[in-house]
Amino acid sequence: MEVPESFKILSRCFDDYTLPMPLVPELWIERSLASLDAATKSDAKRFLTESLHRDPTAGELKNIWNTTAIAYYVDGENVRPFFELILNAL
């Protein structure tokens, strides 16, 4: 699956910020996505919606994240909830 540039841009938001402590994932995601423009958000939202609608395995979702080369690690069981939180924030 080809990962669009908008999702790669989105993923870089999670390299640019430190994790807040205590970690509140929704707030961290909201803060991280605040710098994105409307077109990037819209395209990334479309990509995530289509990707999650196909009901991919955790491994397939990890592969999507790993194509972005971002240091933030998402393990297999948490990748779908993480993507869903991002989608909801968009």
C-alpha cells in the first residue's frame, strides 16, 4: 500500500514533540496535529478512513506507520487504537 505524503507529514508531528507526562494520548495527538494545514489533514483523514475501513491486520497497520521512519514506536496491539485516535482528532 502506498502511503501518501500527507500521512508522512502527519507522522512527523510525533517526532517534533516530546511526550507529555502523564501521557494523555488524546491531548498529545491534538497538540501534535495542530500545526497541520487543512489540506494535509483532509488528505490524511481520507487515507486513514480508507485504510481502517479495509480492516487491515495490526501488522499491516504497523507497516504503514513504519514506512514513515518515525522514531515513535507503536506496538501491534496498540496501532489500531492509535490510528483511530488520530482519525478522530482530524
